[in-house]
Amino acid sequence: MNQTPATAAPVPAITAPALPRQRSGASAFLREAARSMRTTGAVAPSGSWPARRLAAPLPAPGGRSPLRVLEVGAGTGTVTRVLAERIGPGDRLDAVEINPRFVRLLSEALRTDRALAAASERIRIVPESICRTPLPENSYDMIVSCLPFMNFAPDMVRSLLERYVAALVPGGHLTFFGYLGTLSLRRLFVDRAEAARHRAVAAVLAEFSARYGDGEGGGVVWRNLPPARVSHLRAPERCAGGADSDSFGQR
């Protein structure tokens, strides 16, 4: 069912803060940030270290069933590229990106970038907002969200996280990240209402991390500017009597 958070009217052009290292990608990111900082989330491209940490739960091909992976807010492909290097012949990667300029860059990269071109037949670009993208239950083994949660309303963040968890198979993984120090900076430049919104979003993220955090693989990536905190969550396993979903690909 096509679910849209009640607070998302109109739906913002949600785009990713993570981008490739190539100069063209960085330039495109800076232009989009200038157009809309709220939906782009940063003014400088993130490096490959957070991307690798985000993709870490995805096991290498071999000895497992084909996996379905969703990336939300693909930007111009930093995380997409890392995921493409890890997916196997039978896997599928859906990359959601609403920004048409980023979509064009991603589409071109599927032809010209070595890692993306090698996996292009397994990658599908979804050029729309995740708020309008159907996410059936148990439809993905792993979801990587590159959205700037701290720029959104708390209710929207909660709705997105609930949809992510519901869309995962039992035991499936959800990863996302946020930059460190944003609350302190906002206190210097924004009013009380905006600071309160930021704290409320942080509380939602902390709630989901406490409920679904897997205790592994996340943490702070210091080798990034600014440093980023990566979170790894995991969907609940099936109740007793259901099929065993303790690991990827068992369903």
C-alpha cells in the first residue's frame, strides 16, 4: 500500500547527504545543497568510510540465498557503489532518489562507472520520494537509508522508520547515519522551536535504536568530515513456530 506520512504535505524532495568522490558528483551536490539545504542535508560530500560502514551487514555472495536491498536517498551513488560491489548475481538493489539531477547522474554512472556498470542489470533506480514508494511487508533483506533525518519533522522520521522495519524480512538489517555536532550548531543559529524539533527527532532515532539496535557494526566514523554516527538496526525475528530467519537469505 502506498503510505505517505500525514505530516508530509507537500512531500519534500528527499535526497541523500552521501555522494561520490568524483568532482562532478561533489559539484552537483553543492548545487543541490544551495537549492535546498533542508532536503539535501549537507554542503560537502561524505566520504567512502561511512558508506562502507552502512553496507557492512550485507554479506558477500556465496552460500546464501539471493537478497533484496533497498537504498533510500541514493544521491549520486557513494553508497550505491559500495552496495554494487557486494551484491551477487541473484541479488536486487533498488535505489530510491527523487532529485532528477541526481537521477540523471546515477543513470549515467550505471553505464560509465566500473563498479556500477558491472552490476547494472541488478540495480533499479526508483525516481520518486520514499514517502510515495510502496514498501510491502517483508520485501527487503536490507535497507540503507541516507536521508537527512535531522532536517525532517519528528512524525515523518517515525513514520519512515516504522515503514522500514515493516518492510524488512524478520532478522533483516536497517542502517542509517547522521552527522555529529548538529544539535550544538543549531543552538547557535536557530530559534527554540527549531532546536526543540531537532531534539525530538534525536529522541525518535534513539528510541528506535534502543528497540531494534543490533549492538554491532555501528558507531562513529571519525574519518569523515564532519564525523558521522552510523546506526545498525535489525527487524525482530519471527515468533516461535515461524520459519527460521536468523541469518540473511533464510526464508
